[in-house]
Amino acid sequence: MNHPDIADRLAKSMELAGIASIPKLARKSGIDQNYLYRLAKGEIGNPRRSTLKC
């Protein structure tokens, strides 16, 4: 299932923060890069329900 609203919000937030790429966001946030790529593609609809393995 595709969730473009999450992807759009992430893209806008990155733009406002001046973060140009997912790898940079991963380094700054400490969030797994693969997880962020899935969010950016709209593959994850509710990030609160996804479990992060840090």
C-alpha cells in the first residue's frame, strides 16, 4: 500500500530543515537509513506502528 501523504510530509520537512538527502537525515537523526527510504517511498503508512530496531 502506498502512503504518499507521509512521503510528502517527510520531503517538505527535509526541505524546510535544509537536509538534501536521506543519508544526511539518517546521520543527523540516528534513524536507520533503510527505514527512512521506506518512509520517503510511502511504503510505511503509520510510522508510530512500525518498530525501529536501533
